[in-house]
Amino acid sequence: MTIDTAIDRGDHATAMADWDALRRHYDTWSALVHLRFAQDTTDAQAKADRDYADALAPEAAELETGLPESAFPVGCPWTFDQAMQDDA
């Protein structure tokens, strides 16, 4: 099930758990890309990878702030913490 499908079905706990896993995966990847570049700033591939990660950063930030608004519309009783507790 995709995050959008879970949201459409009202399955907020699944949507938030899937989003959190995706966000963590992206954050880890981005950190490793920047670390690899810092280890050797002369590596052309590391620089290209860092430039790509830097280009994705604004989109990732926009998605990170946009999903909770779409997943939890105004008046929705769910919070991220509640979704995580219910999923456990």
C-alpha cells in the first residue's frame, strides 16, 4: 500500500509509519552522501552525488512539511505520536 492509498483509506497510522520509514531512509542516504564527499572532496562521483542530494533537499523539506497537513486535516483527532503508539 502506498502512503497516498493509506491516507485515502483513513489509515493514518500506516501512512505515518510508512512516511517515517521513508523519511529516515532519505535522511540516512543524504547524510552518507555528504559524509563520503567530506572524506574525499576530490572524488568526482562523491561531488556529483552531493550535488544531487543538495538539489533534492528543498523537495524533501517541502514533502516533510506537506504530508502531515494532508494526512491529518484540520480537526482530525490523530497526532503523529498517537499514530506511532497505535501501530506498536
